[in-house]
Amino acid sequence: MAKKKRKRTARSRRRREYVSYRPSLKERFEDFHPLERFIHSLKYSKSLYIIAGIIITLLIIIWAALKYVLDNYTVTNIYVNGNTHYTNEEIIDMVIDGKLSNNSLFLSLKYRNKSIENVPFVEKMDVDIISPDTIRINVYEKSIAGYISYLGHYMYFDRDGIVVESSLEPSDNVPQVLGLDFNYVVLYEKLPVENDKVFSEILDITQLLDKYELNANKIFFDKEYNVYLYFGGVEVSLGTNDFIDEKIIQLQYILPNLEGKNGILEMKDFDEDTKNITFEEKLQ
């Protein structure tokens, strides 16, 4: 029992000696290396400077690249082709619609292999980059033959009679068509009229009017599908579709002399032989 106590006392003494150990001043002096610590801190600081230098260099390169792009790829010249329903300014506003949109490089990325769609009366629009400061906008409009008024809306149809657009505003570029009988109108479907050929006839007339720069307000078809055109106060009776080209060619010379007048211009008997044209003025 005494031996066990002596062993325990010896272990306790060694533990106390171990816990109470403190390095001597000489040992502390030998472990003190200020130069080594300075060199280590210098290496650490140098690494930070290198990293900071790389970041600053990258930022400078990015800033210089952005400045170069902004200075040299700013769009100053814009050409618009194919538009009749919208003005050049309206088309440009549809394309240049953001802060970066006046940059040709941005536009080339935005519209690469992509057209602008979902614009009323327009099939699509393409943007071509001609040079860093010049772009061209190509407008492909829907082939509109005319429009009808239906339940407070203006329904625009193509040469096949398919209703392609609905608008709350009438158009100044295509005439309103009157005299067609239908019970309903469905967007993107054909107008349910008895004579389908009337649509191609309407498109032929509107194209001829556009060719000779004549702006008819309305086109009217009676029950026999005789054609009447309205130019302000002048009603033009064209009759059937026979010699329609020649009749409209004559209109470009006659209408300027009837400006400001009201009456009926009778051309239904016009043909290659008679060329019979009369005007009956209506006095107000």
C-alpha cells in the first residue's frame, strides 16, 4: 500500500514539474527571429500586391474595351426599307428600344439569326449591320388588301380574304371596303363571303391605286359586284373589273381637275374603243 502511494506521489510530482515548466530567457532569445518574421510578412504582402495588381489590370482592360466599343460602334446612320404603314421614326423606335440599342455590336448580337415579329401589319423585320456606325432595317409588311368595320373594330384582310389584323384605328394607306355581306369575323380566318374572287380584285385595285399614287377612301361593291371608288367628294363608278387597269390609269389625269368638287365620275362604259367618261357634278 505504501509503494502505491509513493508511485502516485512521483507521478503527481512529474505532472506538476511538466505543467510548471517555463522556457528560459536564453531559450526564448534563441527562438526569437525578427528578420524571419519580417521576410514572411513581406512575402505575404507581396502576394497581396500581385493579386491587387492583376485585378486592377483586368479592370483597366475591361474599361478600355468598353470605351472602345462605345466610341466606335455607336449607330449614327439608320436606313429603313419596305415600310408603308409605319413611318421611319416609328420603325426605328421599335428597334432602338433600350440603352444599348444604339450600339451596332449589341444589335448584331441581339438580332443575329433573329427577326422582329409580333408587330401589327408587319410580317417581320430584319436588322443588317452595314458598318460599325450604320444599320439597315428591312421591313416585310403583311399584304393588306383592305379593311372592314366590324363591331367597333377595323378588321384588315389579305388578298385571300384572311383577316390578319384587328385595330381600333382605320388606316390611311389601304381603303375601307363596303358592300360585302358576312355574318361573322374571326381573326386569322377567311371572311365568309359568297364570292371569294372579290378579294383578289380588291388587292388588284389597291395595288393599282398605290402604283399611280391615288388614295381612295373607300371601295364599294354593289350586289352585282360593280366597283365604286371614293376620293373625298368624288364617287367613281368603275363598273365591272374589265379594263380596270386602263380606267385607273385615266384617273391619275382626271382627279386633279376635280379637286374640291362633289359629284359622280362615270367610267363603267369605258373600253378601248369608246373611252366614254362623264362627270356629273353635285351642287351643294
